[in-house]
Amino acid sequence: MASANLNIMIKAARKAGRSLVKDFREVENLQVSVKGAGDFVSRADREAERIIKEELRTARPNYGWLGEETGEEAGEDPTRRWIVDPLDGTTNFLHGLPHWAVSIALEHKREIVAAVIFDAAKDELYVAEKGSGAFMNDQRLRVSGRTKLIDSLFSTGIPFAGRGPLPAALQDLARLMPLTSGVRRLGAASLDLAYVAAGRYDGYWERGNQPWDVAAGILMVREAGGFVEGIRDGDDPLESGRMIAANPQLFDAFAKVVRSRD
């Protein structure tokens, strides 16, 4: 049984997801004007965050808030905070690619305790609570059981438009590609981590995330039996944005390759 907080999060994610799906259907009609489509998606993103914020703040008005669009706001309860990305995969959304998600996490005493990632375009709802496991559309999630890098599929993010450490990312790819079955870059960190939890990917790494990109996904992977650590020793993956996630059998070998330059 989901907790009251998780039910609140699910309701907010579904409501925002419905709004985004409606807007997503309009994107193709706007592709003739890049500026028009971009402005439209920005409005859709802000509206999704408004919906989520209204739902969560109405139900839990004393909790803090960290959102991609509206920033950080302290709450009367300093131990609890919502961490929200209303539209992870904005560029995909803008280009009409159905790979984007709503991501909501609840942090308690600096630890993620509940998570929702809603892939509204595919109607896949990922949920997790600390100590209770991870699920997708009510089916229990488990990380993959693969044991060899050469049999495994990984995901990452690659910096674009001058954002983030591109040389480091290219060096990572040069080291990993010959050792693995492949690397994917689909453009939504929350879904990358959800896919690790679901066993679709065997691992994920990235060096330039924001907390709202990965907060929900970190808990999802851990509750599905996977490991998540910072790339550098002592890094908090949520705070640093640099992380490695994988199933337990692959983690050490995978991490060794990624960490070899740090």
C-alpha cells in the first residue's frame, strides 16, 4: 500500500502528465516556427510545474520546495522538501519525440524517501518508497542480472550547446564503448535511471545533472536492488550531479572504467 505522501505525488504527476500530453499533441503543428514551438514548450513546462506545486503545496503546505522552473523555497518543516522536474526531456518534447517525464521526489532529512517518475507519453508510472521497493504500473522492478560489461547496455548524457564537461564525456565513451554492448543517450535522466531500475539498461553514468533531474531516479534504482554512487570518492550523487548507477554484479567493473580519469 502506498503512503499518503506517495499517493499525493502520484496524483500530482498524473495531473501534470495529462496537461503535458495535451500540449505535446500541439508541438508538431508548431515545428514550422522554432521560436513558436520553443515558446509554447516553455509555457507547457511552467504550467506543469504550477499544477504540481499547487497539488503538493495544498496537501502539504509546510514542506519545502525545489523546482527546476521556480527554484528553491524554504518550508515551515525544514526536514522535508519536494524536488520536482515538471518536464525532464524538454528538448525531446520540443522536437516531438515521445521520451520525456514528470519527476517528483520527497526528501526527508536530506534523504530521498519517495519517488514518482511518470512517462505520460507511454503511460508508464514508476514509483518507489524507501524500504518498500520500486514498481512500474504495479509491477515490481528489479535491476538486470547481467554480469559482463560486454553483454551490457548503458546510458548517459552528453553535454550540448556548450553546457557541461564535453571532453570528459567523450573520454568516457571512448573507454566504455569497446567494452560494452552499447551506450544510449536518450535525453531524460529520470527515465535513464528508471530504465536501470527496470532492467532495460544495465547501468547509467553522468557528470552534469541537477538535483531535480535525478532525485527520484536515485531512489528508484536503489529500491530495485541497484547501486548508486558519486563518481568521485565522497561525492553525494544528488548534490554533485556526478553519478554511477548499475546492478550489483556490474557496478565495480563499470565504476572502475568511469572513475579511471578522476
